[in-house]
Amino acid sequence: MSLGIDIVLRLALAKSADRFRAVEFGSSVNPSPPQAVRKLSGPRNSSKPYNRLKPSPLRPPVLAKDRILSWRTPYTFQSLRSLSASFPSDLIARWQQVLASSVEPATHGSYAAGLLRFNHFCDLHSIPEEHRMPASEALLSIFISSYGAGHVASGTVSTWLSGLQLWHAVNFAPWHGAALLSRTRKGVSKLAPPSSRRPPRDPVSFNHMTALRRGLDLSNTRDSAIWAAACTAWRDCARLGELLVNSASSFTSARNVTRGCPKTRGTASNNHKFLRFKVPWTKTRLSLGDWLTSTETFDDVDAVAALEHHLVVNAAVPDAAPLFAYATPSGWAHLTRADFIATCNKIWLDAGMGALNGHGFRIGGTTHLLLHGVDPWIVMKQGRWSSAAFLLYWRNVEEILPLFIGDSLDSFTSLRDSVARLAKSL
């Protein structure tokens, strides 16, 4: 059985090597103005020297997201032969898939950079294949000292190491990162160049939202869907990934909210209407999903009115379709995240406001509530944060802090006056 697994794996690796020609899959980032998404059917050649590896059947040129499961070392075959003495090959392969699923599919692409840089480092310094896995703590530490310290942000190095650690796990190899590697990582963080620290992403402001509304035609089915998605993301402090699909082919009702999702409507005691709907998957609660709440605001950026209008204008869209899908002459179409961001940024650029990142909706919605005096813990509940991590989303801190501190000082008398009144009552 062990010989059979070895032969199958080697044939699969050889077949993959013949099937693909390039080694790197990636895309350039140019946020202003936004570019159309480049569609690739396979990996492409990279112009960067450190992205080019020596040819090896152990590392077939696959898409970045497939490297974790496709790239091997001699230790891989050793561990598979050992396991095959006790377990069938299909159970072992299933275990590898489950291990790989411990991180989101999109994260595999980010983790792949660590595998690429690490193997380039090993190629450059003639590290034997059998020493690359399990990698010694010294090898891991020297790798990040050489390629990381003084060159990239500490977060980038952490991602590299996370990718290498998952790669080891998928190949049943022990991970030797301990105190020495931890100390090296701290040194890498201290030596990170200032240029590696990106400034905080700008928030989508109320002015951005009103400009967006002026640039859309709400009698149009697509524009109505865009406006509803924008208001929901901003007012509900939601992640765009909770509302929109990445592509038509990636849509699944297990992960993406549908038009027929559970909804509740009502009116609060202050006469503000609300509309709640449940998304099936969130970053923190996973398949438990969560409820998003939109509140009527009686202004030009009213999420309840926007969502209700979208549901009416696009009534022909079936319940099984994504929530923000829109009607077309031939049926209906997905509103993808890329299309949504491109449309918003085009309108903002035309208005002279500059392009923004999609996460700016969550950041901007949070900042807007805080600037209007909404209690931070209510904001935390609205954005569905389970910890104080939402404080990282604060922008305009120079206005927010005086707002809450000033209100607190205005609302309470001094401790001396309180003590004096207490003494009189005794």
C-alpha cells in the first residue's frame, strides 16, 4: 500500500509539472483608479527574481492557492509511507484536506508567499530538500532574518511563517518554531522599515455616501442594488464579504446571504423602523451566521429605505439568488464585490473625492456613529465585535475622544461636590 501511494504521488507531481508552465500567480494593486480584475486560467511567470525557483518535481508550478497541498518534500513521502501502514490512502488524503481547511481558502493565497520565499532562500543557499521539512528552528530564524528584517513589515513575516507552519501540518511534519524563532520575530519587528507600515485605510464618510447617491440612478435595478449594499455596509458596520459575492461562480447559499434569508421588520419605541436579516456565515461566528440590523435614519443615507427599495425594484429576482442580485432583461445578475467597488470609486473619482478601499465602509460607519455620540458599546454591538478590537476602527480620534470625555465631565459634578453633599445627608 505504501509503494502504491508513493507511485501515485510521484505521478501526480510529474503530471502537474507538465501541465503548467509558469510559477507565480498574482495581481498588481492600483487602487486609484480601480482596475478591472484580471482573469487568469493558470499561474503566470513573475518578473521578480525571488519568485523564481529552481525547477523541481516536488514543487509543480500551480496557482498560489494550491501550493500548500501541492508542494512536497522528501519528508512528505516518508510520512505518507508511515501512515499508510495503518490507514487507507483515501483517509489520509481526507485528513490533509481537513488540515488545509483550518484556514479560509483565500488565506491559502497569502500563505503561499511564505512557501515561495522560503524555498527561494533554500535554493539560493543550497539547503538540501530533506532539510527543508521539518525545518529546523535555526533555518526558520535565519530565513526571516535574511529576507524579513529591514525589508518587510512584521505582519508579512508572520504570514510567511503561518504559511510554512500550515505546510508542515498538511505534510504531517513537526514544527520547530519555539523561543529562538519568537525572539527573532521580535527583532524583525523592531527592524521593519517605516515604508512597510501602511497608513490606516480611509473611512467612507457621510459625504462619500451622499456623493454616491447622487451618482446612482435609483430607478435602475443595478444602481438600486449598489445603493442598498452601500447603505447596509455603512450603516450596519458590516464587512462587504458578508453582503456581496466575489464572483458568480463562487456563490453558495452556505456562505452568501440570499434574497430569501430570514428577515424581521418592526418599529422601535422611538418610532424608528428597523429591518434585520441573517447572514449565514461571518468571519468570527463562521457557520453560525449572525443578524445585521438596519435602523431608519430619516436622511439621505437611510439603510432601511434603501434595502426596501431594492427589494421592490428587483422583485423579479428569485429568493435563492444573492440578496443584492439585480434584475436584467434576460433574468438576473450577481452584484460582485469588484463591480460594486469599481462603481463606487468611479463616482467618487468623478466627484473629486478619490478612490477608497472596500473596508472603508465598515470603518466609516463605525466612525460616523461615534462622532454622533453613540455609546461605544452600542457601536460594538452594531458591528458585532466580540471584543474591544473595534477600537482599531476609530478614525477622527481627535474629535471622538473630546466628545466622550467632554460629555462625561459635563454630566457629572466634581468628586468634591459629591462628597460635600454626602456629608450633609449624614
